[in-house]
Amino acid sequence: MGARVNLKYREQDHVVEVLDRTHVRVDGSIVELARDGSGMVRFVNGPPGPAWIAASDDRRWVFFDGQVYEIEVTTATSPRRGTRHHGSLTAPMPATVRQILVAPGAKVARGDTVIILEAMKMELPVRAPANGVIESVHCREGELVQPGVPLVEIDEG
């Protein structure tokens, strides 16, 4: 495993390192994960609430507290790639678009819910990661969407 990433959560920056399938190190503290087999995990001794994880090849998407975090798993021999779809919001896992709350040209603030997805009978709000203006919307209500595919483009400039 050994993936290491810097994440921002509730206005604070954190260093997260994946140790194995059931443990991560967050800012130097070990956090145990409980998995249910559907892609959902709970933090046994960490932040409250569920998280969902989807994977494809060397990419992982973690949906937690309304944010999608994309993690690239690298090894010493694998080349590093840039983040795909910069300024894009994507689904954390296969999901159905239940509601689109924005349109092109709309101003959004960091944390605003822009789309509500449904997966595994749960609503998943997708929130703006920063202040910006909606450039485009690439999905429709009722559409089944896949992880990593851009749903909304945000101009953060």
C-alpha cells in the first residue's frame, strides 16, 4: 500500500498514509478502519460517520463528509501522473444523479452542495471544494454515473 496524500478536512490540512487494508495513519496517529464489504468503511477510532471507497487500477476515490478525495497509489517504480479533471467534481462510486442544484454561471462557495447522488440507498451530497463559478454540468438527473468521470466543472479563478 503505502499511499500518502495531503487532505484538507474542515479547514485543516492533514497528512494521510495508507498502511494496509484496515489501518491508516492520519497526522501521525493510527486510525483503524472497519469495512462492510460494500465499499463503505467506518473509522473505529477516528472521525465519526461513514466513508465510501471506490478503486480502479492505481486510483482510489474516498467520499467522506460531502467531499471526494482522489488518491493515486504509487510505487517506487511507477511514474507519477497529474490529477485528472482539475476543477472537476466526480462521483466517489457508481451512483445515480438524484438532483442537480447548480447551473452554468452559478456562483458557489466552498462546501455548497452542487449535486446529490444516490448509491446503496444512501444520499451522497457532492460539495464544491472551493469558491468558484460553475463552468459546465456534464450529467442529468436520473443518470447512472461512474467514479472519475467529471460531473461538474468549477472555475476556481
